[in-house]
Amino acid sequence: MDTDVSFAGTFTDPGTLDTHTMSVDWGDGTTTDVPGVSSPVGSTHQYSSAGIYDIAVTVTDDDGGSDTQHCGFVVVYDPDGSFVTGGGWINSPAGAYPADPGATGRANFGFVSKYKKGATVPTGSTEFQFKAGNLNFHSADYQWLVVAGDKAIFKGTGTVNGLAGYSFMLTATDCMPDTFRMRVWTTADDTLVYDNQIGSAPDADPTTSLGAGRS
């Protein structure tokens, strides 16, 4: 991809005479170490492949004190080579639907997401229905799509039971077996509405096997 990503930030230290070093973990297996830094700090890194990366920045003083902050997820995508489609169902586990934690059973899904030629935002449609929780999600638009190896992940907005104001992120793998994850939350305050992999990091690989269908 050869995509450059930069960050900038500040730090404080009550030790006014302390000196500092910075280490940046770019989330793709590479680290940048910078000696003799002072606030503000920043750095740039080039990603070579599509993916979702978590940047972690650690500043350490000469007394051994340190602090690490995460910059959040960086999305690197390839609009010329991204297309994903799938459909089927999963067994939704207990706790996946916080409004009714005991609800379990079959959840059906279907999706397609792709970049049209020259577009920087993907198009398509996603539907997810969990009848035991009376949850019916329909996508409205997409924000990004990443296909990296056998995993695809995309994010967008949509409606729950016909009401707008929700965001979602869908992750699927084409493995043996195929796996699937669906997260839905309120856009305004990030309240979780559904996640069949409750408690896992948002970018964690899906672990729920398909009951039928293919992703």
C-alpha cells in the first residue's frame, strides 16, 4: 500500500530536568525508537499492506518512569482490490444482546461490500437479524472496508428495527471454518447494542463459526 501515517502529541513530566526517549509501536510488527525527545512529539510511518493497526506510543524518562498511550485504530485500505460478500447464520451466544442477555439462538446475516472503480468509500448492503432479541439491523452506508489475507472487516452506519442512529462493524474470515462477528452500537454515545464476541477488542479476529453459509 505504501501509505504514510503520522501522529502528533504532547506529554508532561513533573521532573523538570528529566530527559526523555520515545518508542512507537506501529502495530504491524515494526517499532520506531527516538532518543532525546521533548514535547510536542510526532513521527511518521509507511504501511506496506492493508489492515487495521493500533499505534502505541511510550515516553520514558531518565529515571525509568514511563507512560504508554494508544492513538486508536488506523485503517489502511486498498480501494483497487477490496470486495467481500457472504451470507448464512450463526448461533448467537448468551450476552451478545445486552438488552436481553439471556437471549440465544440463530442469527441470520447477508452482506456485500466493495469499492467501485475510483471510489474511496465502499458501497453495498448488510442485513443482520436476531429474532430471539427482536433485533433487525439494516446498513445505511459504509465508511471503509479492509481486506487483508483471509479476513475482511468493514464499518458503517445503519438502522435497528427501522430507527437510525447506529453504527456497526462486521468482521469475517474465509478459513476452515469460516468465522463471523457483528458489532452494533449507538453512534451518539457508543452504547453497545449487539456483539456476538462480547468482551473482545473491536479488532479481534472473529471466533464464531458459521452454522451455514459462507463468508
